[in-house]
Amino acid sequence: RAHQAGEGVDVDDALALDLFRRAASLGDPGAHEELGFAHSTGWAGVPEDTARAVLHQYFAAMGGDPRGQMAMGYRHLHGLGTPKSCATAALYYEAPASKLIDVVRDPTAGPTPNVEKTRLTPDTEGGDGGQARERDVVQYYQYSADMGNADAATAIGRIFAVGAKGLRRDRRRAYRYFTQAAAQGDADAMSQLGHLFANGLGVRANNATAIGLFKAAAEKGNANAQFGLGYMHLAGFGVERNEKKALNYFTKAAEQGSAEAQFHVGAMHAKGVGVRRDYTKAFYNFNLAAHQGHAVALYNLAMMQLAGAGLPASCKNAVVLLKGLAERGPWNRRLESAHGAYRARAYQKALVKYMKAAETGVEVAQSNAAYVLEGARDWRDDGRLNRDWLDDGDRERRAVHYHRLAADQGNVGSLLRIGDAYYYGVGVGEADRNKSAAVYLQASQRRSAQAMFNLGTMHEHGLGLPKDLHLAKRYYDMVLSTDPKAWVPVKLALWKLRAHRWIDENWTEGANLGGAWWAQHLGSVAAHPDLALAGVCGVLLAVVVALRGLVSLFAAFDPSTRARG
């Protein structure tokens, strides 16, 4: 991988491929995953071979490689080189999802793992992803906390407790900031201190101290403290085990929006702990927690939907949840690494990483790979992308391929790019306006204003669709109802449409009269209405400029103006 990415050594794809093959022969699952990528994409001159790609990804999955498991799950979900099977996809996705849950359940592991998915667009070019602003905010909080602000002390304590926002985890410093805020009566800081003492994080574990802090904060209505008291009573830590009291505390915290409390209420109903088993209530509370991103709640929802516990079984919904969990795992950090390489203008390195993540079914990686490929011509010209790696035809074909994958997962922007590819004949062979219109229609059904505008233009000029000015107007009007910000281009298009209709109607009338002048002049106008409209706009602009010149001329001879001069 070092030779593949040029990290510490020169880029050498041939040597990297050889090393992957040798490692795979020894049974290394990560090497099998790399070879699956190579055969799927044709990397390093390897012939594209879907069957071999599937074989290597299968070996990677059986060896426990999360990326291989995700790749196989994605293939079975969409039938890419394998039989389409939701049940099989669920089995593959469950493995990395359960690995994520093991990490989340470890109280010493830090924050819930999550992968930053930055989508590449022209608007994101040239920025730093907000990192500079984030650093400024953290520094402001630290300064305010050091000046005695309790809210800032609690906020910076939270950051140090988990290790985020560019700061390393330091629970001793977190304890210091929480203690400072708690001394000023901050209930949130008290509850955070309670959790540190309850779990022995950065301090020696002390259940009595934890309970005292939880009670003090709970009296102020703090949901986190109420959850803490519920957990202590459920587990019997420092108090006598009491499931009824635990449920009562969890319910109070859940009503205030605590995701942890909502999850525990759901778990108690699912298992019948302290209450009669009720899968419907369990599902309801798991769903509340899941909407806040609670990983274990999401996993339990998926398992309930697979088993049909408390609701009709739904493999499709379960796979969506398991896939989302698998993509949050630390093994998917290559997506963040790809974005770092892109910002550093190491475009070939970024492209390879995005393509690898795309193999595992990450939609953002697929659309980003297409975005990098679409800009590759310019980057090759200035030496930032290997000229021999992709020729223009292969680059365009691959860009459309990744747009197709992203569109199949609901990316409307990629669907538009596919429509453009058919319209202009880029990456799909010859231009096909009929297919372009069909794709734009799909995008418009997903409320894409741009697709509606394109369909309006195609109906107006009869490009791939029957010429129908009435339908063209309807599509332009739909753009306004979908995206009011498009008022200016839509109004211009409607004015142009009126001019187009006027030209068509007057040409018809002139032709019926049989006038030679009409036939000679309006004939060319009707054939090129856009050019005619441009000429009218040019004349109007000239009139405006001339009028402004006359106003200035009259002002020069105005006696009152000369007097003021």
C-alpha cells in the first residue's frame, strides 16, 4: 500500500501489485481486498475481470476484512457480478456493523466512530473544510473557560473527554474543566463528572461520588444525570439494584431527548426487564434514539426488522441501516484520507482512494471518483495526474460508470450528469437525445429543478422530445415551484419562450398570406429563433446605450448643470 500511494517511497504500481499477490497467496484478507479492487477497475494494468474481482473480495470477506464484507454486501444488494439477494447482503453487512457495535460499547474507546464524508463540488474547491474556523472556536472556548466561563469550561471538557475538534483525548484535563464548571453550579458539568467517576475514566472509580453528582444534577432537571442514575440502579452500582427506579429515571431522561435513555427504555421493553415485554414500544424508543445517530439503537432496529419483531419483516430497511453502520467504521477512514490527498492536490492518490471506497458501496466516494475523473484532463495537462494512467476515452467512460453507481443509490446530481453524457455523447459513445430526455425525466421525478429546466428547453426546441411550447412552459413553471431561487433564469427562459411562440405564430400567418418578404426573412428567423432573440436583445442594448448617451449630451448643455460646475 505504501508503494501504491507513494507514502514514504516512490509510487510503483507493479511492485505494489506483486506484493499484494504474494500476501494474498499467504491468505492475507487485506491483500485479497486490494486484488479485488485491481481486477474490478483495471488498476496497474490488470485486465478488468469481474469474476476474479468477486473471488478475491469473497476471500477477503471470509477472512474477516470489513472492506471485503462491505464490497460483497454491496454487490449482492445491487446484483453486481453476483446474484441479487437482500438476505445475502444483510449477512455480509451485519459483520462490519457488529464490529462497530463492539467498539461503541467499550467505554474507554472514546467517541462513537464516524467517518467524515465530504462531497466534492465546485463550491468546496479551495476551502479547508472549515478546519480553521473549528480551531478558532476551540481556542475561543479554551480562553473563555480559562477566564472562568462555566459553559465554556463544560464545552471544552467534553472535547477533551472524547478527543475531538483537533484535540487529543485528555481525561485529566477534562476532569479539571468539569470540576471548574461544577463548582459554579453547572448541572451538565456535574453529570459529566459523575460519568467519569462511575466508569473510572481519568479518575479512580467511585460509585458513591458518581451517585452524589448525578443526584445534584438531576435535581436541576439534567437529562444526562437522570440517565446516569437510571444506569446505576439498573446495574446495582453503588445502590441496590432496582429495575423500576431505573426505568423511571430512563423515562424522564428520554422525555428530554437523551438518546442513551431512549435506547435503554427500548432495550428494557425488548427484553422485558422491569416491565412487560413489548416490541412495539421497544421499536418506538429505538427509533427515537436512532434518529439521533445512536449506533446500537440502529443495529437493534435492523435486527428487529430482519426478524419481524414488533413489526412486519423488511430486509430492505434492515440492509439500509446495516450498510450505514458499516460505513461509519474506522476501516473506512480511506475516505477522509482521499479528501486530504485531494486538498493537497495529489489527485491520482485521491482518485485511487475514492475508487477503493467506491468498491465498498459508499455513495459519496462514487460521486467523488466521478468528479475527480471529470477534472482529470486539466490536471494531467499540468502534470498533477499521470498521463499514461487514463486516456480521455477511458476517463470519460469511468466517470459515467461511477455516476451510474451513485445514481442507483439516489444521487440526483449524478443522474443529471448521466443525462448530460447522453446529450453530448461523452463517455457513452454517440450522443442520444432520447436517452438523455429519459434520464432527465427520472431526475425531474426526484424533484430536480435542473432536470425540469432541461426538459423545458428540449421541448421548446424539439431536441430528443416532440416540440411542444405548452409543455416547455409547464416545465419552466415547475422549476419555480421546486426552486424559487431559480427565478432569474426561469423568467429569462419564459420571455424567450414568448418570443419563440410569437415568431412561430407570425411566421405561420406570413406563410399563409404568401408574402415573398415574409417567406424570405421570417423563414430564416423561424429556423434560428435563438439567434433572432439574441439579435433583438442586442438591438435593445444598443438603444439603452444610445439613450444614456443622449441623456449625458443634454446634461452637458443644461444651463443649470453648467452653473453648478
